[in-house]
Amino acid sequence: MNEQDLILSDLHVLARQIDLTIPADCMASVAANTQLLRGYVDLICGMALPDTCIPAYEYRP
């Protein structure tokens, strides 16, 4: 099973758990977005934040 098939399988399971219906014609886009977001999660989880970091109470881009 390739990575795309695993993502689609995961999506089916997750959608079923929360009683969500994802239309078949949307599944490829949902899978692509899920893969993109997982990449962001990996980046964020890989950052080391020391206890001396000052919290950002207000974010202004």
C-alpha cells in the first residue's frame, strides 16, 4: 500500500469516527490538504522551544 492509499484509508476511518461524509470527488483534495497539514505538524513538533521563550500574547503578521 502506498502513502496515498494510507492517507485515504486514514481519512475514511477518521471521517467515520466523527460521522462525517466526504464526497468521493472531494477525497483527493482532502487527502492532499491532510498531507500538507501533516508536514506542518512535523515542522512544529520538530522545533525546540526552551522554557525561556517569551509567550506571544498577540500575533501580528
